[in-house]
Amino acid sequence: MKQLVVISGKGGTGKTSLVASLAALAGKSVLADCDVDAADLHLVVRPSPVSRAEFVGGKNAIIDCERCSDCGTCVDLCRFDAIAGEFSDRAVDPIACEGCGVCAWFCPEQAIDLVDAIEGEWYRSESRFGPMVHARLNPAGENSGKLVSLLRSEARSTAENRKIETVLIDGSPGIGCPVIASITGADLVLVVTEPTLSGIHDLERVLGLTKHFGIPSMVVVNKYDINEENTRRIEELATALGAGTAGRIRFDPAVTTAQIEGVPLVEHSDDGAASDIDEVWRRVKWSLSAGRFLT
């Protein structure tokens, strides 16, 4: 089983659109949408949910006002200012509460309990490209890295149980906790970038992250033809940082048309950017199987 993770230095680089096309080209694979803060792969893949489960991200404190003696200890100790109100009216703001448990630990009346915080839900689904696991994190929901790890574990188990050779993961943008959870233990990371100054800056940070964790990486430049000088700079930077190059994808209005129709680009067209993506997949597939980069 091989795990391919597609990430980007920032949102809006075309990462999810590329993942949808790779899913179509890969044949049967297990899909995992690990961009849980803004999951949208399902809009193109259109999976049919099979099951759903709540995601418990942590704990929240609640106060039993019948046991509370209004001593104020919890108010004084809460560094997040999550507790407000007077006596029978005292309550915990679930948004501000970090679930640290200090208030419950030091409450002399044992009037505070910690309960599960439901931060979202996750799904097992079936799509025409294979089984899919994905999630929806609540607004301001926390522990997205924990949710990503859960999805990846489910994707691996599904691949092993159904003897599917490829796990295709749509990772989060940036370099934060959900990105680290997305790439840990992956066989290959494909980084999508654009030929802009911010794209170069963000790519350098992302490749620094994959290099730190020792994960093989390849770079693909989306809309490369809007600035070919920056495209060359990106490919030189990738080589300098020990990453491979997966290819270039041209700017193509057909991408927008495919998005409107809700289908992967390679199902909408077979030339232009679609042919570029086909070549990217050929190089990535070879690198996954061979364990080294095409030059």
C-alpha cells in the first residue's frame, strides 16, 4: 500500500482540483479528504455516505449550580476567562473553554464536570473512484490534527481490509498541525504551488517541513505559464531542497468549467491542463512504485 499526500503552501492553489483528477486517473483507490477545516473534495467526487460518527475533539467544563457554593475559585483560576455569571447563573463558555480541567480539579464542592466536546463529524462513503473518508469540522472547532489522524487511520484500515494499493490524501494547506498529521508516515508528498512570490515563499516553508520529517516530496507548478521565470525559480528551489519535480500544469479555463459541472478536469477534457495532469500522474505513479524521482 502506498500513501500519496497532496498539500500546498496556502489555500487556492488548485490542490483539491488536482486530487480529484488524480483520483480519476488512479483507478480504484482510497480517498481521504484531510483538509478538514475547509473540506470540499466531496463536491467533485460526489460520494454517497455509508456511515457517520461524531468527532470528540476534547473536553468542556460544565457547572452544576446546585452543588456550586459561589466561592469563585474557578473564576480566579481560569486563565481563559471562560467562566462567567453569578451563583445560580454561573456558566462556562464552551468556545472559550480549553478543557484543561483546572476548574474541576480545584473546585472545593466538586461542582464542575468535564464532558466530551463534539467538534464535528466524520463519514465513511463510497464513490465511483473507491471508498472515501472525510469530515466536517464545526466552526471554531479544535483539534483538527486529531481529526486528520483519525481519517488517515480509517483510510489505511480500509485499504488493508479491501486490498486497495493506493491511498490518495487531500491534505491541508500551510505547515500547521493538520498538515503534519496529513503527511506523517506518507510514502510521497506532492506539493502544489503557483509561480508567484508568495508561492515561492510558501513552498520553501512546506519543503522545509517535509525535509525535517524525512518524507520524499515532489513539486508541481499550477498555472506555470502566467510567470515562467518564477516557475524556473520554483523548480530550482525544489532541486536545491532535495525535492523532485512532477511537472507543470498550464492555465486553462476548462478547469473552471469542470468545477461548475462538478467533475474532475480529466473527465471533462483530454487536452490542455488535463493532458498536463495526466503527465503529472505518470511521473508521480512511477516515483511511488520506484521509490525515487524522475528527473
